[in-house]
Amino acid sequence: MGSNPTRLATSGEGADGHRDAYPWAVELTRFTDVGRFLGFAGPFLAAREAEHNLIFGVANTLRETPELYTAAPYLAAVGHGPRIVAVAFQTPPFRLILSEVDDPAALGVLADDLLERDLPGVVGGVEVVDAFIAEWTARGGRPARVEMVEHIYQLSAVIPPRPAGGRWRIADPGDRELVAAWTHAFMLEALHEDDEPEAAAMADRWLAGVGRTLYLWEDGPVVSMTGVGGPTPNGIRIGPVYTPPELRGRGYASALVAAVSQLQLDAGRRFCFLYTDADNPTSNHIYRAIGYEPVRDVRAYLFEPG
């Protein structure tokens, strides 16, 4: 099961003082090996694959390229007797990712276990992450502020968009300067992060193609880009998606995302997933129009420096 379980437990009693249907304490188990973590928590995560696509994707990256992360990961599952009720996952220096939660007591156990960890932030389903922040701050954790709200979408069949001029191709090393510049522009616009060195490093990772592929749409020059990575048991995540502002409104992003999504389905994937900014009605309309259906709203928090 990985490392020995750490018992940070409720009494097994519900809020009304009566013992619930599962009379066991809530128990946290940490792992040091991502393969053993997935072997233990994978069925719980796979039961809601769209909601957990980010955990699956990052776990795959951790397994294939652990050198990308600055410290040991935090891999934890919380069990209520024989069943898992929550999972938490963090690869420094990035945010903690929370799974769906089937027993609210798990959030207090996780908050207790994470208080001494240097977390930059946390992301999860809106109700889950809000409840975690309440547990965190009640224990003296650093104050948090909302960074963004996103929608998780899932596609199982592509609706062809209106035709757009041009065609797709896979990015190659000759595209590095453009990919780095567009990655930086995407980070500024979508993530509000200004980090050119990281954008250049991300471009190199995309072009290396380890566990991911970057696609470009050409209509004469390159006019749009999107990536594919983060595989799940039955699907894969699409993104980032970027078209320069002066080239938007011509159907390039719709054509590229539709084409790339169809490639994944043709390769045997059952689903494609993507994240959109909840405050961007244009992108949300585009993805719905080509067959992406909303699954879950997620909220990201940043912790104040401490």
C-alpha cells in the first residue's frame, strides 16, 4: 500500500453524534511511488475520470519525467474503512490538486497533514476546495485568495465546425521561437503569469514530445496552436489552446481543436478533456459547439506568502 498509513482520524461519528454507516475512522495513507499510488487510488479516480483527469495527467508526467519537479511529491489517499473517499496530489512547485471527496471528514485530515507543507495553492471542485480552505484556515493555515474558476469539459464525439482555411501539422524544432512566444502570451492572458524562461522551457518540453504532442494550424503562416498530453485510462487532455488576438474569429482554434480531438478518438481514446476559463464566454461557446460538454466547475486558490 506504499508507506505506512498515518492515522489522523475522525471518531466515526456523524454531526448528530450517531455513528455513521461506516464505523471506521478516516485514515490517511501517503505514498512515495507514483505507480503504487495509482495502483491503490486508481479505481477511485477512474470512477470519475473527467473530474480527475488532471491528477491522472500529472501522475503520468511524474512517472515519465520526475526531474521536472523541485521536491518530492505529496501523494495521499484518505480511506474510510475499506473504501477511498478522497485523494490529494502535489508536485512541487505546483499547486495541490484535490479529488472529489466522498466524506467531508477527509478534508480535515488532509488539512492537518498538509499544514507544514509549503503549498503555493490548491485546486479542486468548487465545493470541495472551498471546504478545504475552511478547514485549512481554521487550523491556522495561510490566508488564500481565489485565482481563477474554470470549467472541465469532456468530449466523446466531435461535431465538425465550419470550415476554416488551412491545415494542421505537428510542431517541430524549427517552431521553437514561435511556440515559446505564444506560450508566454498564453501564460500572460490565461494564467496571469509573466515568466519568459518558464515559457521557453515549456516550449522545449512540448517540442521534445515526451508524453505530449503540440499541433499547429497553418493558413499560410502558423495561426493557432494546441497541445495534447496528460493521458487518463480512457482519455487525454487538450490544451493549451492559443490563437493570437489579431487572428481570432476566423475559426482556426475550432478547426484545430476539432481535428486534434478527432485524432485522439481515432487512435482509440474514448474521451478528450479540456479546461476553460469560466469568465471567457467565447472559448466556452467554441468548445461546446464542437462537442465538448461541461462536467465540473473547479476553483483555484493561491496562498499568501508565509
